[in-house]
Amino acid sequence: MSTYPKSPYDLDDEEFASLVDELSVWSAPFGLKLLDTIILREGISVLDIGCGPGFPLVEVALRLGKTCTVYGIDPWKAAAARARKKIEAFGLTNVHLIDGVAEELPLPDHSIDLIVSNNGINNVQDLPRVLRECARVARDGAQFVATVNLPETMTEFYGILTDVVLESGLAELVPKIRQHIHHKRKPVGELESLFRISEFGIRRVAHASFRFRYLDGSAMISHPFIRYAFMESWIALLPPERSKELLEEAELRMNRRAHEAGEWDLTIPFIVIDASREPRAGQPQPLAAEANHH
């Protein structure tokens, strides 16, 4: 049973305040859909792939309660330090951080009941290998919920960038741009195929989207999230001696569009994949009520 003491949290503590206001507007739309999809059960083991600074790792642990064990894996050490602060601040003793990559999960076979990844599997180096590892550690019938943004993400920007490089006599860069998009954001059919090959049955694929709205292209380019999450990879697509020129031209075109439309929008379409580990040969299938209960 729960106890009901006065809140142990000091709202005047700057460190605690920094932990409360921590979820990025990028992660939240994906994460809310993920949290609506997972099956909440007592006494399960959970794995969060690409847990970063602790979302949805910590939130999943808090929603499931003390009977469950939650693991988070990510190679980003600075983010893990942030996650560890949250785990300590919220008094979670059933959450364990793993410093590593999802291509090599240091977990026993058949040990995980729920796998989640909030826009994380599209950032791994070898997705087929990650899914094979997930299949290895998953118990038969284990649920796998992943949110993934799609190739049409920020199509407004990539369309302008493609026009700029073509008109600048750099048509050879267009396949490079397309390859970059495919590496990070695979089509729905390809993702479904990779899950099935790895012995995960697809129960449902839900489509959703949100928008990033800016006054103009200059505001977008200056936004810290765009700068740390995307700008470096965009610059790498372009010839070093011309990257500044080409990006400035793209910014001018975004600003013109924004002036005509009243703002500059980026569309972020994504899917929520709800899958389950197929039964291994000779193993009984999970009860239907357990497999389908939400």
C-alpha cells in the first residue's frame, strides 16, 4: 500500500526545478502516443532503447510502479548523467541504466516483457541487428512499442534544400540528401518488414503528425534544437567550401515562403508501431486476454 506523507520535493530547489521542466517539445508528441499504447502490467521487466536523458524511461517506471524493473540503454554518457539525477530525485530503485548500444544488449535471453523506444531505433547504427537483439531478449508475447518519424519529416526544408543544390549545379548531392533521409527515417513498409523478419508480429501501426511552427526560416535556423539535432548533419551534406552559401540561400527562400504564408511550418509525420514477439518453436502462445489487454 502507498503511504501519504507530505511531498518530499522542494519546489524552491533549483536542481529539482530543472528536473521538472525537462521534456523537449520534440520528444513529447511521440512519447504521449507511446505511453497511450503500452500495456501496463504488474511485475514485468521493461527495456527503453535510446533512453537519452531519461524519457520515457523514468515516466514508464513511475507509471508501472515498484513491482516492475526498467532498464534504459544509451551510449550518450552526458544524457545518462541527467537521467541518473531524475532517478535519484524521484527515489526510483527499480530503474537501471546501461551504458552501451542496442546492437549488443547485455541482458539475458527471454528476460524482457516490454520494449519501448521513443524515436530511438531510427538513430541506431544497425537497425536489423538491434531488432534481432530485441527478439533475443524478449519473452514470447512481449510487447514492443516504437515511435518513428517518417521520411516526409521536414519535407518543406528538404524540398527547398534540394532546389537550391540543383539550381547551383550540384545535382550529384541530391542522392546524398535522399540517402541521409533514408538512413534516419525509413518508410513504413520497410520498418514493418524489418520487424517481421526479426520475429515481431505487427499488431497495429498508428499514424500521427505534428508541426513545428516558426515566424520564418531565420527563426528556425537559430532555434537551439535545430542547431544541435540537425544542423551538423545538414552541413555535412554540402561541399565545405559552399555550405554557408547554400544554407543562406535556403534560409532566404524559407523567409520568402514565410512572408507569403504568414509563418514557416515544418511537418513531422510519425508512426507508433505496436508489435509483439512471436512465439518461439515449441513454446506456448500467451493467453489472448493477456496479449490484447490495454
